[in-house]
Amino acid sequence: MDLDPETAQRDLASLVLTVVELLRQLMERQAVRRFEAGGLSEDQEERVGLTLMRLDEAMDELCERHGISRSDLGLDLGPLGNLIDDVNDPR
């Protein structure tokens, strides 16, 4: 077995960022459902939108810092497909 500390660190960062991206996407989808259902005030919609935009920017920064592209994120779950649907999202 050939273990490289540099690769291990990048692989761990990729795994952590995959989980964070999954949670970010779930939060975004829930927010869209609430927007569409009219369950938020204008102020709440503004705050949620701004928060989601900042989370997206933070993901870009973290990926860049670790040399990982968003297309690198995701886990292949075999017959179930990828953990993240939009793994090839060009953001």
C-alpha cells in the first residue's frame, strides 16, 4: 500500500467538502420550497438568499484553498448513483 500524506489530506478535505456541499444543497432546496410556499416574509427571504449566496462563495473559497473543484466533490454510491446530484455543476 502506497500512502502519500499530501494525497490523504486532499482526500479528507474532499470528503469533508462533499458533506458540506450536500448539506448546503439540501438547505438551498428547503429554502426554495419555503419561498414557493410563501412561508417567508420579504425580510426572511432576503436573509436566506444572502446566507445561501455567502455559503456558496465560502464553498468556492474552500475548494480553491484545497485545490479541489466542485466537480471533484461527490461519492459514488454504486447502483444508487452519486451522493450529490449536481456534482458536475460548473460553479
